[in-house]
Amino acid sequence: MGMQALIGARIFDGTEYHAGAALVLGGGQVAEICAEAAVPLGARITRLAGGLIAPGFVDAQVNGGGGVLLNDAPTATAMQQIADAHAAFGTTSLLPTLISDRPAAVTAAIAAAVQAVAAGQGVAGLHLEGPHLAPARKGTHLPAHLRPMTAADEAELMAAVAALPVLLLTVAPEQVSLAQVARLAAAGAVVCLGHTDCDMATAQRYFAAGARGVTHLFNAMSGLGHRAPGLVGAALDTGTAWGGIIADGAHVDPASLRIALRAKRGPGRLFLVTDAMSLVGTAGKSLTLDGRKIRRESVGGVSRLTLADGTLAGSDLDMASAVRFAAGPLEQGEAEALRMASLFPAQFLRLSDRGHLAPGARADLVYLDAAQRPMAVWRGGALFPAAKDLRGR
């Protein structure tokens, strides 16, 4: 792939803005950010009409998209269809997420992820959300699938860690021991606590053992009480802990998220996830999970996906919408909202070549208009979809 330069738009490199500059790409990577007059000779120039170039979004929790749900088809083809559906909303790297399922589905998803990652088209690894979760905090997970982690389960996960660049595991202390978490984390798995009623002291022990954070802060976990801080309190007060948040106005009240963002002790950060289901990128009104119908409805102008009993069941959120929500109702401003969608999740997942536009970074980009809506996306330096034409912009 020859050298190319994007000019005519502001550039946000993950830390600061650049005006009157060119983003130079080569070999699927960022070569440099330079003055427009200093673009290397021979580089193919694409002139943009304003807007903003930012690092492509990184989503650690994507159950589906484009009409495809991973649990229905744990294959590399399905993972690629999900990645392509979310690319339209600025997501250039994601973890296809398997909701608690039968052991055979877990095995199939691991094999599929290895194949999908090798293709290099947006699938960065795999997220197994369960099946080692607490029935008391099952959410939309089918109780019949929830179980303790066995030695055989651990051995399979250890092999998956060795085969994948990122394996994210959501587990509950009720179902997984401290020793198992310690071994998996030491091997390189990104272990998160979620769907659990554990108290703060238990959570702190699991963080000390190697758990890296929590899955969808506030949702399906012990809450923050004035005498019982729970997992929410542990996540906010433990500096090493990271936490995904679903910023859609349905899963968590915006005021609670604003408070959490102000309270979070670093260096761990709160970052955006979508927890998206198959309806993202479609006009569909419902889907089926484990034989149960999930409906898409609007309540007070806020879209949500629910089971018949009203339980929230994932979301129809896309990452660009989450960025707009973080910049606006969550009062984070554009730059921090973009970091919450790119730099922070990349750091959480230890994807050091993503989430920023420093030289040597993977050339994953999103081109946004003034309302933070994606106009174009590049994955590995290639415009997506390949047939898209930016001439005349």
C-alpha cells in the first residue's frame, strides 16, 4: 500500500488537536502528522472539506450488529459481519461478545475468533461474558447456562489466551476462584468482574489477584450503598480497576455516570462500550436470544431493548452515538468523549497500537462531521467500504 495523506480536516491524535496539518499513512500505519506543505513527495493526497479525523473507536463488548447475533452463529463469518456493521459507526476494532451459552458454543467462538483476528478487518479478539456468572445477577443471561468454572474450562481458556491477542473474560467471584483469576490474568487474559453480588472486600481481593476491571459499571452488580460500597464502590475506589459504561440514557441515569466519572480513581479509567445486539444498523423491531423475544422500544425518547418482563437485554447503541452522549449529557466534551471511545478502551485491552494516531499506530481512523457523525472510516489504512468515494468532499 503506497503512501497517502489526508488533508483539509482538523486532526485529533488521541491527546491533542492539529489544524492545518496532514495525516500521512503508509503500510497500514500512521507515518506522521506534518504540515500540509511538508507532505512527502509521491504521496496520494485526499483532500477533505473540513470535519475532524480521530482515532477509530474500540469497543470491548459487542454481541451483534447488522442483523447478526454472535450466539446464533459463533463463526468467523458472523464476527466479520458484526465488525463491518459497526465500522459504519466509526468502530475499527471490537471484541465480538458471546453471551453465556453451552460449552460447545464457547469452543466454537474461540476457534472463530482466531480465524477472524487473522483476517485483520476489525476483530481484535474475543469477549466471553459468562457462563461463569452469578444467577442472582443474571440479567438477560439464561440461568441454565450459568455454572462454576471447572478445571477443563480453565484449560480451554488458557489455550485461548495463547491463541488470541485479546481474550476478555467477564466472571463472577461466586463462580470463579481467586486462584483461577490469578492464573488466567498471569497468562494474559483480561479478567473483569460482572454479573455478581460480591461485596467490596471480595472485589478488592479479586482486583489484587489480577482482575483488571468491571463489565458495564452499575448494571448487573452490587450497587454503591453508604455502608456497603459493593462492586460499584470497589471499581471507583480501586485505582487499577477499569470499567466499561453503556452511555445510552437507558442502562444508567446520566447523573450517576457523571458522578462516577468524577469519582473514578486512576490510573484506571471509565470507557465506552455499546453492549450492542443484532439490531444495530438495522430497522428491526425485535430479536430472539435463547428462544426469548427481545423487543426494541422507545421510552421517553430513549431507545432500549427489553425482555417481556422488562429486563434490559443489551442495547441498540452504536459507538458514535455513545460519543455524542458522553460529550453532551455526560459533560465530558469532545476530546474526552473521543478518548473514552478509543484511547481508554485500547489501553484497557492492552492494544498499544490503537486508540491514538502516533507514528507506528495502526491506521484506524474515523472522519467526523461537526455533529460527531461518521462520514468515513479507515481500517488499517484502507477506506471502508473500499468502494466509498471521498472526492468532492
